Amino acid sequence: MSAGRLLRTLWPPLLLAAVLLGGWQLVGRFAIDNPQVLPTPSDVASAGWDQKAALWQNALPTLRETAAGFGLSFAVSWIIATAMDFSAAARRAVYPLLVASQTIPVIAVAPLFVVIFGFTLLPKMLLVALATFFPLTASLAEGFAAADGEAARLLRSMGASRWQAFRKVRVPGALPFFFTGLRVSITYAIGGAIFAEYAGAEDGLGIYMKQMQDVFRTDLVFATILVIAVLSVLLFASTYLLERLVTPWRRYERADSSGDGGRGRGWGRR
Amino acid sequence: MSEYQLEVSGLIQEFPRPDGAALRVLDGLDLRVRPGEFTAVIGPSGSGKSTLFNIVAGLDRPIAGEVRVDGRIATGYSAQVAYMPQKDLLFPWRTVEANAALGLEVQGVPKREARARVRPLFGEFGLEGFERSYPAQLSGGMRQRAALLRTVAMGRPVLLLDEPFGALDSLTRTQMQLWLAETWQRHGWTIVLVTHDVREAVLLADSVHVLSPRPARVVARFDADLPRPRTAATFQLPEFARLEQAVLNALGLKDHASRILRMPDTSSDRTET
């Protein structure tokens, strides 16, 4: 993305954010004037800056839980989606359960997991995985199913086995779908970890936020929320980066569909 | 070893219709192709040309009849012939080189070796310098050449080309036909070309098989003994016009065709009704 385009993309949300923060600052300063009820953005910023070491130390375990849980979710989604692709029976058996699993309220099972597994990494991992694996699995399964039937026939005419056809057509064909699912689920990932910590943890942004609430440091609660938001946005943005690395051909497809409208005769085009 | 590289005899194929009755698509179809022969199969839309190819490619089994490649039974076995489908079906996630090497990879040739083996062919296929490009970066004609390269690279005795130039604009199509005539001349591949295009069939092939409307049989076979090499000048030969007319007649387009042929600017597509 060029600097000019980046600027054009960024200034509207930045302007809106500035207006909202300005309004909040004015209301907090002059209408409420009680930092324990509503700290102003400047209160939040200075409190967060003072406690930056604590925030960072608590962000690390949260990120660790997110990564571990997301890794689990990633592995489970590929295994389930692959099984569903190879076996119609597996698909019929598993899919309703997957949908049902999404009705489990994370907020209700979080304390249960802590009771069962203690203050360890495991309950957090499981909650992050529970919150994220469905969009991953569903998008992968759909991506596999969307593979071109004619491409499969071509491979069959070449003498390809089912597994070769899966690896060479269905997996790469499913990647764009997968990244859509990845973007949906990654926004749930940190939230899942925070919920888990809320229910019981030794450290992490969730438990830190709770402790600050208990001592009426509303400014630091907001600062923690800000850190969580920034981390989530960074994770979200990183999926685009990853997508570019993993599916480099997609750039040309987009250019092709939005570009000159035709592939041209282009014998000499490079 | 048989005199013929590809022998198709007595193929019968039926598909179930929604009302439960059987729809007969192929009705005792025979086809014999000598080594190095370029054969065209032409027929009305829906006459079962794709059904024929699916059987020869081993993707479907016929109800009756058999396919032999180099004298050996190949009915129902894939991987005996190299099949180029109508759509180029280049995989967008593979570079042109990797697409071309796909058939070899499937046959178990290690990736790097497969790519090294297809690379020398790029110049002849007009794709030099595009080895690492993605298909989305290629023009329509280049994509078809890349698909043909993938087909040829498999090293199978017979190439099945299913309307390979059908989706191209007419100028590019003519360019591609002349290019294929020239390239075939150098390599002497055994080719079965399915087409809708009478001019394409007559220009390229040594023999033209005309199919009846469904259920399909071969109703006429012509030897296209026009001089080689075939070039743009071939279109001007009186034998070309005579053969084209004969094929059109065999397709049952006599009156219709003579009417069209009198018009100065005729695209070959119009012979298809």
C-alpha cells in the first residue's frame, strides 16, 4: 500500500476517533468530574503510561494463552474439516455438534473450566479454542467443498489419488476461505482468553482488569481495555500479512478482476 | 503392437433421465487413430463428444465397448492418455511452471525434477520468461498454451484436446490453430481433437470424424490430405473449401451451410446450430 493510500484509508477513522475522544474528554472533565466513575482519555493515557510495565507483564501471559488456544483451535479445525471432507458420515455426525458447540456460553463455562483444571494454562487454552474453532472449521469445510469438480476430474485423468487431489486442489483452493474464517475467529481469541482469566488466573490482562476494578482504578481498567483493543487489531492486521505471504497469487487475481477488464492479447506482457 | 495407437470400438453409453428412462448418448461409436495422426472429431452440440472423451480418459466406464491404447485395454483406467479439458483449469495458486509440471508430480516425479523437465518446453510454447508467473498474469491464448504444455509434459502416447480454443476470440483462436499446426508438425504427437469448428478440424487434422446427433455414431470419416505444413495459406486452397463443404454436408448442414458460405464474412461458429 502506498503512503498516499494509507493516509486516505487512515484519516477518516482517526478523525472520528479524535472527535469522540475530545467529546469524552469534555464530558469527563466538566460534566462528571469523577475519575472513578469516568476517567478522561488523558487520565487513562497517563495512568496507563505509569503502569506500562504492569500492563506489559500481564499482556504476555494473555498473549501466550491466546497463541496456545489458537494453535489448538487451528489444529482441531484442520483435522475435523479434513475428516468431514473425506467422509460424508463424519460430516453428518460432526456438523450438528459443531453448531451446537457454538451455543455454549463461554462466560458460563469459564468458571467451570477453572474449577476442573485449576489456575493453569489449560482452561484458558480450551476457552480460546472453544471461542474460535467454529469459524475456522466451517470456513475450511466450505472451502474444501467449493473445489472445482472439473479440476478434480483433471487430476483423476492424470492418475492422482484421492489424497493427492486433496493436497493439490482442495487445500490450496480452500485457503482464501480459511483466511476469512481466520479473521472472524481471531477477533474472538483474545476475548476468550480475557474471559478465562476473569474466572481465575494468577496473571494476565483479564485478572489485572478485575483487580483494578476492585480497587476503583477505573482509569487503569480503561487502559487495559485499550491494550486489549490494540492487541486485537494487531492480530487482525497480521492475518492480512500472513495471507499475502501464504497466498501470493491472490494479488494478481484481484488486480485482474478490478483492472483493465481483459487479459489483453499480451504475448509480450510481463 | 497394434497398428493403431488408439482404438475405440463399439462404445455405448447411457445416462439415466429424470423420468427413469435411459438416455442413450453414444451408440456404437468407433474411432481408430494411428501413431502420429491428428484426428478431429466434430459433431453437433450435445452429441456426446465430452462423453466420449470422459470414457477415453478413463473417467467414466461405458455400458459396452472398449478402449485400447497401444493395443492394451484401457477401458475405465485413467492415466493412459493426456487429457486437456475445455477450460484451461490452470491452478491459480501454482506458477505456470508448477502448473505445467502437475502431471509429472502426480506421477510421482519429485517437484524440482518435474519443473526442470518442463522448463525447456517454455520457449516453444511462447511462454519463455513466464515460468514464475501466475496464470492470472497471462492472456487467454497463453493460458491455453500453458494448459497444452501441461498436457504434453505428461508424456502420454495420446493427447485428447477438448475444444481447446473454444473460449478464445477468433483472432487469437486462429493464431493458436496455426501455432498448433506448426508445433504438431515438429513433434508428431497423436492427437484427438474435439471441436465445434469445421474450419479448425479441416485446417489441423489428418482425418475428420463426423458424429451424428445424439445418440452419437461416426457417420462419416474424411481424410484431410491437404499439403503440410498447414499455414494461413491453407485456408485459400480449393481442397480446403471442398473438404469444409463435405464435412458440413455430413453434419447435415447442406442447405443451411451453402447459404452461409455464400456470405463474405462468415465466422465458422455459425455452422454450429
